Amino acid sequence: MPFPAMVPAKGRNVNNLIVCGPSGKKEEEIANKECAIVEAVMPSVEGIGNHKPAKKEIWICGNSVISVSKMRAKSTSHWFLLGFPPSTTNVYWYGNPTLMWDDLLPLLHEIYHCRSYPSIILIHLGENDLLIDSRCSLVPRMQNDLGILRRALPDVVIIWSSLLPLHFWTSSEKLQGMESERNNVNCKMAKYCNETGICYLSHKLITAEKKPLFMPDNTLSSAGADIFVRDLVEVLKPYHVCNEF
């Protein structure tokens, strides 16, 4: 059975948390779109195509934070595999500086076709969206898509990595508001993750005031990426100690 096609990300409005418009029609459109995305993420038949391998598979997906951290992690094999032995685990890093939240489900659909079935998916994404969207728009979309992923892959550990600050957010009164928005997003997402069984990863040591952690273009510096990778290793420790994933 072929893997179902993914609903295009651009222009989609999959959000069953906020419903507006004429009664009935909007709800039906939303339900149909969610159904299509669930089909695209779900494996079609157990044991056919991307079946569960002997080695555990971990996907690390996100924006420039992931691409910079991947480069730093490459400096040591232990970091690149996030503390897991190479004999038992494959770690796949995908970082794209321009990645937006609505690109996430189509990206996972593509990765599914070229990788083995995942045991853990770690997602760091959303800072780019926060620069153009308010938290009122971003949070429901995040929660909706993570909910779809949770229902489609109930046996996969999903980790949502909290949004990081950008140090230029403190340079003006307007941009200081972005830091408040980021904190609000993280707070709402922490509550959502706790309620739905998704793991929430915070980065308390990475703050906007610590300028050495950032490059002039606002990507993480080597020092910032080192802290981020250590956070990944720490949150994954329960899984490589107990091997229960």
C-alpha cells in the first residue's frame, strides 16, 4: 500500500482549537484536513515499508538552532549520538534556518520515506514564526499539530523543545515585547505537554542577556550550541539508561 500524500503546508489552516465562520462548514473542512494529515503520518500497514528496526531511531528536527547544534555535536561522536551507543541507536539531525512551524508535518512525512520508524522525535521550531505571528496564532497551531502527531504515533516519544530568546529582542521597547511573547508561548506549551504526555524541554541557561551565547546574526554561538546539546543529552538520559523507548 503506497504511503498517502501529505497535505501541502503552505496556505493550510488546520486548527480545530479555534473555529470561526459559518457553523458546520468550517468544522467539516478542519476535520477533513486533520484526517488527511493523520493518514500521511501514520504507517500504512504494520510490518510493510518503514517497519521498526533493530536499532532505535531518533529524529532531531528544527530551525537554525538544530543546524548549528548539529555542527557542534559532530565534534564528538558521543555528542552526535546524544549519549547513545552507535550499536543500538541512529540519530538523524535535520536543521533548516528558514523552517517554519507549518513546514513540520510535511517535513516529517518526507523523513518517514528515507528513514526507519522513529522511537523518539525531538522538535525545536517556532522562533521564526514568533517574529511574524502573535502567540494567539502560533500556540493553537503548535498544539493542534503536536496533537495530530501524538495520535498518529502513540508509541513514539515526542519532545517539544522550548523557544529560545534572540539577544536583539532586548534592544528596544517593541522587541522586548517579543521576549514576553516567547515566555507566554513556552508557558502555554509546557502546560499542554504536561496534559498530553509530550515531553517539554526547557533551556534555562540560554537567556537573551548572555550575549556570548549568540552570533551577530542571532544564531547560537559555539558556546550556546554546546549548552543546547547538553540539554538534549540530559533530557534523553532516561531513555539510554533504561533503554525503555
